[in-house]
Amino acid sequence: MTEISTRATLTGILLAIGGSAMLSINDVAIKFLSGDYALHQVILIRAGIGMIFLLGLMQVSGTGFRQILTRRGWDHLIRVGFVMISNVCYFLGLAALPLADAVAIAFISPLLVTLLSVVVLGEAVGPRRWAAVAVGMLGVVVMLRPGDGVIQPAAILVLISAFCYASSHMMTRRMRATESAMTLSFYVQCGFIVVSTTMGLVVGDGHMAGSGDASLAFLFRPWVWPPVADWPWFLATGLSVAIGGLMVSQAYRTLEAALVAPFEYTAMPLAILWGAVIFGTLPDLTAGIGIALICGAGLYTLWRETVRRKKDVTGDPRGSGL
């Protein structure tokens, strides 16, 4: 491995870690706002803040607004659709679940990235990574709590979100040769603005509100004007998702999906910390077992990747078979 490729790998890994940390702030802000605002109102304000940030960044960049020109409109539409469904399902689940539980179930997505990287991108994944995927799936089953007599609908929503999130990164890898991280983020924000505005026009008056379910209440609550005290939370979600999304997109553009994905587990200890400090919740024993299985599988994948790359550098043939 050359010095340039080593530096590029390290940069991509740091982008994945930093982006995941930023996105954990977005989770906290959304969780905080979910008790008083409609989801589509939060997303519209968040997307507006994110778009202002992106346009400002484009203005001072070398290529300016020419970055938004693209010949891959259909690919962007598919990717935006995956991102949209992922966000909506995740935040609806987040409204009804403890923060750490929701994040843990969502963290099946790095393992799904490993799975899809084989099916969609043709990247090589060995038996040990497949074993890690199986352990992670077991962790999700534990988090779904089937022994309680009923699987939590909110947990299913987060699981759907994880699949769509992984699929969006497959699209990022497919589009990396022609589309910059800025371009990818711009069209995602456009999608959020269009869909959330449409939702606001259709159900923003609250005529479908009144459900006792936390997820449905978050979806159909009427729009209200936020007080000054809540605007820092809106600012936090807008900036964190814009900056974090750019960083993670760039990481997936420059490195193999299966390498980047495990570094997203940076957000797991942060989720436990935020849940304890801000919301006063800690994972129970069942959730703790599920978290350990999911995160352990991801971290094992990361460790094996590190071993493989070291052996590739030294020319050790035992580096294969991951």
C-alpha cells in the first residue's frame, strides 16, 4: 500500500468517524423535538438550514454552483428516495424508542452495507465477515424482543430505515465517479424540502392528529411556530445533518463500503451517553445484549479489515479469506 493510498484510507476513516459523531447530534435534536412538532415540519426546517449551509459552501468553493449540474437525475432520484424513506422510518421509530435502542437497531445498516456490497457492487467478502453479519442479525432479533409476545412496530420501522440507509450508500458508491459529495447532499436536501412541504400542505393542519401512538403523533401533529428556545435544536439538526452527511458521503465515495461501514459505530457510545445525560434513559439488560451483539459484529469486521490490510502491506498470503 502506497503512502498516498494509506493517507486516503485514513482520511476516509476519519470522515466516517467525524460524520457519524455529527449525525448523533442530529438524533438527539430530533428526539428532543419529536414531542412538540410534526416530523415533516422538523425535516423542512432542518433541510432549509442544511441547504443554506450547502449553498454557502458552494459559493466559496472553486467550482461554485456548477457542482449541482448532473446527467444522473434518475440515480439521484433513487438515492434520494432511499434516504427519504430511511429518515422518515428512523425518526418515527426514534420518537417511540429510547435513543440507544433505536441507534442500536439502526446499526444493522453497516452489516447490511457489507451484504449489499457483495450483491450490488461485487466487492469481496469472506466467511468471517459473513459470520459477523449473522451475529449482527441475531442482535437485531434480540432488540426486536419477540419473546415479549409482540414485536415493537417502532423497532420494525428502524429496521426498514437501516436497509434503506445501506441501499443509499450503495447508490453513493455507484455514483462516485461522476458526482461529488456536495452534489449528492444538495439533491438530498432538495428531496427533503419537496416532500416535507407537500406533507405540510396535506396534513399540516393537524386534521389527522390525535393518535396515542408516539410515532403516529409525530407524523400527523399540526404545525406550530417554534419558540425562540427551540431554535438552537433546529439549528443543531440542520447543521449536523448537513456537515455529517457530507463527511459520510465523501467517506463512501473514496473507500470500499465494507471498510467504511464499521466506523459508523462511533455513534453508539454517544447515543448511550446522550440518552443518559439528556433523556435520563439507559439500555436495559435485553437491549444491552442486543447492542453488544450488533456492535461486536461490526467491530470484529473492523478488526479483521485492519488485519487484512496489514498483511496486504507485508505481502502475507494469510491476509485473504476474510
